[in-house]
Amino acid sequence: MVAAVGWTRPERKAEAVTAYPSVSAVVPTRDRPELLRAAVRAIVGQDYPGPVEVVVVYDQSEPDGSLTELSAPDRPVRVVTNSRTPGLAGARNTGTLAATGELVAFCDDDDEWLPGKLRAQAEALAEVPGAEFVSCGIRVSYDGHTVERVLDRDSISLADLLRDRMTELHPSTFVIRAAALRDGFGLVDEEIPGSYAEDYEFLLRAARSAPLVNLRSPYVVVRWHKRSYFAQRWDTISEALQWLLDRYPEFASQPAGQARVTGQIAFARAASGDSRGAVRWARRTIRGNPREPRAYLALAVAGRVVRADTVLRTLHRRGRGI
């Protein structure tokens, strides 16, 4: 576990102005040029006293070298290509290994940091000795609707995450000590099918090392839309979630959390047209937790009572996912 260094006491915040750690913002991208530029501008424009570099990682797409023109003093923008496993996990790891900052922050190419994000997170991380990871709240934007999602807690444990995925813990909020990524709990796992749920697995592994620090303010706009990487990829989603259950037997200690994941698998099977598989997973879910709503949504989709995309649109307008 990496100990916090430098300005760790609140009374030393005056000194912190000249000692903020350098930050590398890793932005994986694929075929979203306009949204990408908005994301990069928001990072470059952060009112953070320390140096910030932006590492844009092109995944399975042609890199745009003109992005470097968005650089500013102490805010260089670098463009690289994914040299590891194709997909989000490999792209994030490529950027992390290319990063030079003491802290590494993630930002998806369709999201946008709000003013004050980096400063608030760096200060919060420094105030907790031994902390390696800090997150914050989000504003979910979907189909003209915006919903704030903020966790009412300052610290998140492994048990918390097994019980609940916590949508508020979005990758675009993550700020992590670089040493923890390289010599501690490690990089993003590239073995997960299709890179789906790699962020959740990453959170679980990070929380095993040390509780996560959380800010109760929304500092990131998260855009959900039909061009999402995983829209309609139901078979991949099902496979990845089963991989997650196999990898983390600790779910057995949290029946409600395990039922949440099996319910998601049931819904994915139903959405893919596998009614028999949906019913099998829904039954397993109900045995684990009869109150898990995903099981009943899966059965409704499997029975053609409602369409899967209708369920998702309704949930997304409320800032929630399946």
C-alpha cells in the first residue's frame, strides 16, 4: 500500500499550493472526434495549481495529431496509439504506462470534467494517509435529461462494492496514485471479455488494497447515448459478468450483491434473445434475492412483455443503468 506523501494535513493546505502533484489524464478514444475535443479542453482548462498532461490513446482508429494544438502552458496534450489489447482496458493501460504524472486520472472521450475537479480530488487524496484512489459524483446526461448521482459517503470499502456497483463511481471520476497502478493493485485487467465491467473489477481490486476516498460533489458530466461502446453487445456483457463472478468468489459473502450481477446476466440473456438462458439466470437470481428487480425485468423481456431497449431508455432518463 502506498503511503500519502507531502502535504497530508489540513493545516498545511497553504503550503500545498506550491506542492500539488503532477497529474496525467488518460483519455482512450475511438471515433468520437468532437466529443473528444470537448473532453480534452475541459481537462486543459482545469484550475489546478500543478502540471497536468493529457494522454489521448487512440484505440482501433486513426490518431489525430492536431489534438496537440489544444496544449497550454503546463498542459501538454500527447497523442499515442493503443499498443496493448484492443479495447478500453488496453487503451487505458497504454496511457497509464505512457503517463509521467504522480497521479493518473481517467476520462472517457465522451465525458467532461467540471471546473475544480482535479484540485478538489488531489486535496482530498492528500488528506487521507495511505489513500491511493479518489472518486467523485457525476451528472448523467441522456436524451436531454440530466440527473445528479452523488454518493453520500466519504469512504468506500470492498464490502460496499460487492453489495452495490455504485454507478456514481464512474471511470471518468477516477484519480489514482501512479505508484499504486504500477507497483500496487495494478493496471486495468485486459482479460475481461470485451473490456466490459473492467471498471468495476478495477474498483474491486483497488478497494482490496485500501478504502476508496469519495467526494460528495458532482465534478464530471457523463454522457450516455446510443453510441456507447457496449450498447446492444449483450452476449459480451453476459460473458464478462460471468467471468467476474468466477474471478471474485467474495460475492458469495454478499447474497444481494451476487443476485444483482446474476440479474444483470439474466437481463443480458433475455435482451440477446436467449429466453431459456434468461429464465435459468432469473431463477438463480430469485433464489439468491427474491427482491432483486433485474430478475423480473429479465423475465418480462424474455416473455416479450416489454422490449429491452425500452427498459434501458427509461432507466437512463433517471440516471441509472440495468
